[in-house]
Amino acid sequence: MRALLCLPLLLAAACGQPDPDEAVRLGHHDGMWSVASISGRDVPAGAFLLRVRRGRVSGGRDGCNSWGFDETRPVAPDGTRMIVSDAQECAPTPQLRGYWRALGNGNAPLHVTDDGALRIRAGGDEILARRIED
């Protein structure tokens, strides 16, 4: 009974400034993002895109192809997900390889920096993206 009485106090103490990472998990950063850099190298505006839905990367453009995860299929036991793509042949640039590694097959955690950039890191690579306003 005493624990139930303390619960409102604990919840009130937990209130405060929203955690940007929690906002990503809750889907507050859903929408389109334009990749500004991949592993520290600037990329042309609009060449690389990310779509975030329900707090997860759901698709985008990899500098060559538009793509999206097939959400009608379950995630495989090893974490891989089926991708639907334009499937055009692309030059294997460092940016293209870094883009896909940093996504971690869509399982890499999303983080929003203090200046509002979306950061995704996996496989030794990192994507920094800026929201595309409607």
C-alpha cells in the first residue's frame, strides 16, 4: 500500500525536460530527413534521404535508389529486414557503403543532437541528417 502512495511522487519527480532520444522512440521525429554527412564527409543535399516512421528508419534514398523496408514481412531472427528498392546499379562509393553500414539494417538506434540533427551510428559509420520541413 505504501508503494502505491509513493508512485505519484516518483512519477512527478520523473517529469522535466523531455529526453530527445525518448522523443525519437515515441515517433516525435517521424518524417523525412536529408542526410548532411556520412562518416564526417558532406554529401549533396537531397542525395541521401531517410524516412522515419514510428521512431524507426523505414526507408529513404541511398544516393542512387529509393528504398523502403517491407513492413508486411516480419524481421528475421538475425535482425535483417526485407528491402524493396528501385534496384538500379550504383557505383560503390564510400558514402553509399557508409550509409548502409550506419543504418545497421534499420536496427541502429536513433539519436537527436542538441542542435536537432538526427544521428545514426552502426558498423563504424555515422549519418547526420536534418529534418525536411513540410
